[in-house]
Amino acid sequence: MSEKKQATIGQALIVLIPTCIFLIYAIVEMAADAHIPLLFGAVLCSFLGLKLGYTWKDLEEAIIKAISLAMPAILILMTVGMLIGSWIASGVVPTMIYYGLQVINPAIFLAVAFILCMITSLAIGTSWGTAGTVGVALMGIGSGFGIPVAMVGGAVISGAYFGDKLSPLSDTTNLTSVSAGVPLFEHVKFMLRVTVPATLIALVLFFVVGMQFTGDTVGDIPALLEVMRANFNINPVLLLPPIFIIAIIALKVPPLPGILAGAVVAVPLFFIFQMNMQYDSFAAACAGIVDNLHYGFSIDTDNDTVNSLFNRGGLHRKMWAISLVMVAMVFGGVMEKTGCLKSITEALIKFAKGIGSLTVVSMLSAIVGNLITADQYLSLILPGRMYRVEYIKRGYHTKNLGRTLEAGGTLTSALIPWNSCGATMIVTLGLTAWTYVPFAFFNLACIALTLIYAFVGFSVAKLTDEEKAEMLAAAEAEM
């Protein structure tokens, strides 16, 4: 049996550079999807793995393990698709949009959207659930106001990732605290030093950008409302499912069954409020709701805005994102197994001299993890394990690392189109790759402030000699 070697940094770059070039060219110049470039990278890395002494069975096991890590995300994607289909068919989303268009002032809409998604994500701890519920409705309201989709998407994603980064109910918040070796609430409290000013910056920017949208610039709201009334039974009772799903997940029901319950609750409301609007018989309505859950809702009116707002959802429409997640995990699995990821991070740490450069390196490692593995969890776990001891040896508390990982791992995941989070946001919210990134003000502000703090030495937690010895012993015992 041949000896299995770890890829050198040169070998890792031989795989990484061509894959990144292919990815960028395919997406930017060819307007193609990321699937084939990522598969190309996986094949290239597999050949490298065979040369390094790994068997195909070794690589296959790594691929299966990586995909298994993504299965919770895939299952949530499927349930979010069904939830959107059932909420549109039952009139939940149309009702939210209908009242939103009448209540919210377009000039402050972007700021309001950000705040609503902040509250929702903080309560339920999931950016995907926030985007698939409140986010979908807000995208519809924004379209009705004539606000560019990219701007609305930036506001929704900013608010959704506020809770994903900060909520004690969030998987990533818990995972990062464990990876960095920091108690959960200490991790959350320390992040507030960046989160609070970043939130204020984002709010100001959303107010400033939103001020250009006044009553003279919005679309034909009365015509839109009339078409919605003609095709849906609008009723305040239909606002209960969003409240229900926020409540049950806030009560610590896991996101997957919570979102699925939200989809199921909307089904009887469909029969009560919408059946007679859309179908001639009970049997046809039963077939229709099953079709909506599977393929999404479909409507054909004379109003293109209404059609674009509601022709979405369904399990089937999530298959593009699911296939992208699986392909990305294939690439990430072989990159991790062959040691390419480890070689890259080991090379990066050589450039870290002070806390500023160490922050850049650990953040860059999380971003590279998001780019290469396309998985938010791996981008938090791997750098956390690799840099935890390094932070302690240099006399810095690992809550600095936790804050950096949240900025580089959690918040950039939604900005990368082939990442599982980016793909989910694009499909769920109907966005175009990259266009929304400049408007994800909260995400960008957190990243910038984290780096600024590190370089100027503001809010950098240091260790006493006693704390250093104690934490170093604990970290090395866990490795």
C-alpha cells in the first residue's frame, strides 16, 4: 500500500487556481452555472489525490462524508420550497404583500425590511427560514414599489444574517463558539461590539439609499392590489402562519420540523380561503395543493408583476440549489481529504505577525473555505481548529477568533453564488448572482469593522499568563 501524503501548497494551487478561473469565467462571461466548474475542480483534485497515494475508496468516502454534512441544509432547502409554495397558494404571502404595500412607506422600505428580518432571524435563529418566509413577502412588496430586486435582496440578507450571526438559537453561532472554544453567551456578548455599530451603519445606508423611492417613483400600486384581490382572498387571518412559525422555533423547536409545520399549517387555510378562488371542485383543489407543494405556485394574469411575484416556491424549484450544494461538497470533500485546504491555511499563517495580520489570515481562511468547500459549517470548523492554539500562544483570547470567523465564515457565505447559503438566497429571493452583494450593508460593515478593530487594537481581548496556560492546555487536550 502506497504512503498517503498531504498535498503541498504548490499542488493545492495547481487545483485551486484553474478551478477558480473556470468558475469566474463560466459565471461572468458565459452566464453559466457553477456546477460544471466545481466538478472540474473535483476531478482535478481527485487525480492529485490518486497521485498522492489515496485510493478511489478514500476519496469516495470523503465525498460521501462531505455530502452527509450538507444533508441538514438540503432538507431545510426542500422544506422551505414547500413552505413558499403552500404560503402563496393559501394566500399567506399575497396577504402579507397586500397589507405591506398599503402600510409601508416606500422611502423607508429598505430600512424596515432590514429591521423586520433582523427581528425574525434573531427570534428563529435561521437565515434560510427568515428569507423563505418574511423575506419572500418583502421581495414582493419591494417589487410593487418598483425598488430594484438587488437592493431589496441586500436588505433581506442583511437582516437574515444578523440573527444567523448573533442568535443563541443559530447553528452557526453555536458552532463558532465551540470551534473557537468560547462559551456561547460570552461569544455573543463579545460580537456585540462589532454588531451594534455595523447595524447602525447598515440602517443609515438603507435609509439614505431608500430615500430616492417616493410616491412618484413607485409602480402602479392600485392596479397591483386590484389584480391580487381578483386572484386571492385577502384576509388578516392569513397573517397567523408567520406568527406561528416564529413562535414555535423561538420555543426551540428545531428549524426543519418548524418550517415543515409552517407549510402544513397553511394547507387548511388554502381550502378555507382560496379553494373557491382557484378550483372548481374539492378533488381538483387537493391535486392543486399537492402540485403547489411539489412544483410551486403558478399563476397567469395580465399583470407581469403579479406573475413574477407568485410564480415560485415548491420542492422541485429548489433542485438547482440542492444539486449545486452536492456538487460543491464533492469538491470540498476531496480538497479536504487530500490536504489541499490544510496546506493553504498553513501557508497563510506564515504571513500573520500581529493581531491585525492574524485576523486577516483567519478571516481569509474562512472566506476561502466558503469559496472552496461551498459549506458554511466547514468554513467555521476548519479555521477554528487550525488557529485556536495560535491565538492563545500569541496571548489573544479566542473570542477574537470567534468574532473573526463569524465575519469571514457566516457573513460571506450568502455572498458567494455557489455556496450553499448564496445559492439558497438567490433561488429563494429570486436574485441574480453578485448583484445584491454591494447592498448587503450589514454583512460588509461587520467584515470591515472586524478588520479595523484588529489593526487599530480596539476591542481586542488579551490573555493573562495564567489564562494563557489554562486555555492552551484545554485547547491542546481537545485537538
